Amino acid sequence: NDVKFWGNDIWPGNSPDLNVAECIGSIIKDEVETKMLSETEYNRYHEDTLKMYIVNVLTSMEEDTELFETLLCSYPSRLNIRCKSLCNNVKRC
């Protein structure tokens, strides 16, 4: 009955930190959310306003090659951090 829980320093095997698509999804969500919060209260909760901002954010990202290049080029360093984390966790076992 001695249950051992993982601490906050242990990452799950499907870490979103390694998934570029999830990084892009977070960026989209944050930008849309910021735009929605800048709306007046009346427009803030309309579905059409949400759709408009999603389209605007996606359209602006289409040509943002620097964003995608940065995310892809950061993969090796994120992978190294993940590997170091795994090595540290294995040593503690």
C-alpha cells in the first residue's frame, strides 16, 4: 500500500515539449485568447468573433516561416533536456 507518486520534475513519456504541433497549438490558443479578451464583453462571447480571430491568427502564421524554423530548430535542445531528465530519473530508481 506504499504508493509512490512522481514529482513535478518527472515528465511523462508523451511529453508535449517534444511535439512541435502542440507548441503551435499553444501559440494559436494564446493569441486567440488574447484577442478575445480584448473584445468588449458583448462581442467576447460570440462564436463569429472566435472564428474570425482563429482565421486571423492562422492566416498571420501562414507566412511566419521564422516561427516554424525556430520551433523545428529547437527540437534537438528540447530532446537533450528530455534525455537528461530521463537519465536523472533512472539514476534515482
